[in-house]
Amino acid sequence: MTDQMKIALVVSRYHAFVTERLEAGARGALREAGVADAAIATFMVPGAFELAQAAHRLAGTGEWAAVVCLGCLIRGETAHFDYIAQAASQGIMRAAQSTGVPVTFGVLTTSTAEEALARAGEGSGNKGREAALAAYEMARLYAGIGRGTHAAGGR
């Protein structure tokens, strides 16, 4: 049985050697949850800073049950990492709050490329997978709110 909800993946091209793996983990998790491949769309953005902008625009269309933001920040020698990490996390939360659509944070913030790759590997530890499952669960919850049902997580 496939779930008919549509899920948008917003993926940063920066550090594609990591973000491609996060996207693969997200797609795999959604497929396992019953979301049809045709109901999952990927939207590429230049970097982590642009994730929230695209997520807000997508969520505002009303087409998507949830939006998953996937990116990778690797700490360097300057404060740039801190500014981008802060902007991305706050922007993604604002997108979710202002649109009423679940928008999840699948942005790695690591010290090294090796740490990033470890969090983007195959299996249950893939953070793209975790962000996609959280988005799916929240979309099911939101769908049940107002109908008097709890599609996910209710008691």
C-alpha cells in the first residue's frame, strides 16, 4: 500500500559527496514508509543557507505534506560555519511555523568530512533517513489533527 502524500526534499549541492547520501537515505526511508517514488520530489539549492528559503516557498504552495531539508556544514577556520548553521536552523523552523507544514532539519553540522560521511552512511544512522521519517510522521499527525484522529503518535 502506498501513501498518497507528497514529500519535498530540499537538498544542498554544497558538499554533494555527503548530501547525495542524505537524499538517498531520505528517499529509501520514505519508500519503506509507503510513499510512492512519484510523490517524492527533490529541489536542489546552492548551499545550506538557501535551504530555508526554498522550504518556505515549497511549504507555502500547499502541494506538499512535508518538506525535508538536507545539507552539510563542515566547520572551517572562520566563524562562517556558525553563522550559516544558525541561519539554517532558525530559518527552517520559521518555515515550519509560518506555513503550518512540517519542515524537518536534516542538516549535518560536523567538524570533519569523515564525521559527515559517518552520519550519511547506509542504514538507520543516516540523518537524511531520520529527517524524512520525522517529516512523514509529522505530516501524518497534522493530517489527523482537525479530523479528530491521531494518524501518528496519538494516544
